[in-house]
Amino acid sequence: MSLLNPSAAGLLRDARRIVVFTGAGISAESGVPTFRDDLTGLWAQFDAQRLATPEAFHADPDLVWGWYEWRRARVLHTEPNPGHLAAAAIEARVPGTVVITQNVDDLHERAGSRAPVHLHGSLFAPRCVAEAAHPAPVPELAAGVGEGRRIPPPRCADCGWLVRPGVVWFGEALPEAALTAAVDAAVACDLLLTVGTSGVVYPAAEIPRLAARSGATVIQVNPEPTPLDRVCEVNLRGPAAEILPALVAAAWKEI
Ligand code: BJW
């Protein structure tokens, strides 16, 4: 491996409390588009940042539900990549590791991470739009879901309101337990790896900054510069599916 900074492997090897903080970039090489990529195909006329809002759902529930069902179908047809596997390998090596993800896919779980903290919810946890305490069953995927179709959301079995995706939209509060767990882990860690996030969506983007302010070393894995560059001791430029496994291998001399 040609790590840009060989000290990164030593920092990883010596850390006792690690946070692996991930964004859409870690799933990119599994074939899940990043959030700020342009949408493709029939969805290309829409802007993800406009669809991921309560206002969009209220204005056109079939459109927004159909978009999330299309994304769920895509995720179901993907597999974890070596980046997800490397995150799980760090967790297996270092018991004090917490994986915190902004992603709504389940690729960390499928890679073997025990209990990733999902700051922005999940594609697999639909719930009532009126009553957050009413979870809804994950529906069968409708035929043709991959074709950019509008799909009417199901109705809540408890109160009859519409079911919505169990994700966190702009302007909504993050799940309290997840945010608390993330903040606690960031304050307590000695190393935070920030992987594949643009670092522009708050309060999640505060997590690496909080870790740095609390004395942790922050290492970033991203092919592009981000606003987090400034808080990172080491910036490893490249795709997560290459850099993370190489970093793990170098830390524990498996190559
Ligand atoms: C690779 C790669 C490879 C590519 N390998 N890397 C403070 C300042 C300014 C604004 C705010 C603020 N505080 C709050 C706000 C408002 C707002 C916000 O942050 N807006 C900004 C955009 C300006 N935040 C909110 O509204 C939040 N709520 C809130 O604050 O509520 C307050 C409240 C309190 C109490 C009561 C009520 C309200 C909620 C934010 C929710 C975000 N939700 C989304 C959608 C989730 C559902 C869905 O998926 O549809 O979460 S938005 C979207 O962005 C998604 C992502 O998780 C999130 C972060 O994106 P991410 O993961 O970083 O992806 P990208 O695409 O941006 O970047 C990918 C990166 O990967 C790039 O850097 C690439 O280079 C890299 N990459 N290939 C490694 N192979």
C-alpha cells in the first residue's frame, strides 16, 4: 500500500477508542450514489436536496415515497465493499470502536458491524407520518420500482395516516439516542476516522470537529478536499474501498 502518510497506520494501531464516522462516499463503490451526485435516469430532473424534505413529502407523497423505494431497491441489489469490511475489521480488532454513519443504507450491518449508529435513520424503518412511535412494516417492493415511478405510500395500521420513510429530512431533529451516542463517542475517542462525507450537513458534521476539540486525532479518507481538511491531522486522498483496507492491513501488518 502507498499510504500518503505512513503515520496513519501507527495512529490506528495505537488507538484504544476509535470512531469510524462515515458518509455516502463509503457506499459509492458498492454502487450507491452519493447524496450530492446528480440523480440518474428518470430521477435526473429532481434535486435530492429538495426531495429530502418534509415539505416535498407533504406536497407530493407519491413522488417522494417512490424515490425512496427506488433507492431501497438499489441498496438491496448492492453488497458491502472492502471499505465497509475494513470498518468492521477495526471494530473486531479494537473493542472500543463505534461506527457512526450518516447513511440510510444497511451496508455496515451487512459487513459485520455490530450496531452502527444511524444519525439520519434508515431506508428500512418506515413509520407513520403523524406519530413517530408507530413503526410500519417494510413493504414488498412494487413491480417497476426502479423506473422512476411515483408510488403511493402505505397507510399506518394504527391511525390511518400516511407512512413515510424512516429517515431524517432537512429541518428535522436527529434521533435523540443516536445523536447522544455519537456525541459521547466523539468526546471519548482518541482517534476518529472520517470517511466519505462532504462534512457540510449539521449537526452530523460537528462530530469530527467535536472529537478534534476533545483531543482526538482525526484522519480523513476522501478523494476530494472537504471543509473537514482543517481539523484532520492526516488527509488520505482516495477511495474508501482502497484506502481503508490498506490502512487496516498496514496498521496490523497484514501485508
Ligand atoms: C468518496 C468516494 C469514495 C465519493 N470513497 N469518499 C448549521 C449550519 C448550517 C446549517 C445547519 C446548521 N445546523 C443545521 C442546519 C440545517 C441543516 C443543514 O445542515 N444544512 C446544510 C446543508 C447547510 N441540517 C438539518 O436540517 C438537520 N436537522 C436539524 O438541524 O434540525 C434542527 C432541529 C432541532 C430540534 C428540532 C427540530 C429541528 C437534519 C439534517 C438531515 C440530513 N438528511 C440527509 C437525507 C437523509 C435521507 C436521505 O438519504 O434521503 O442526510 S441530507 C444528506 O446529507 C443525507 C446525508 O446523510 C447527508 C450528508 O451527506 P454525505 O454523506 O456527506 O454525502 P455527500 O454526497 O455530501 O458527500 C459524499 C462525499 O463522499 C464527498 O465528499 C465525496 O468526495 C466523497 N466520496 N466517492 C470515499 N469512493
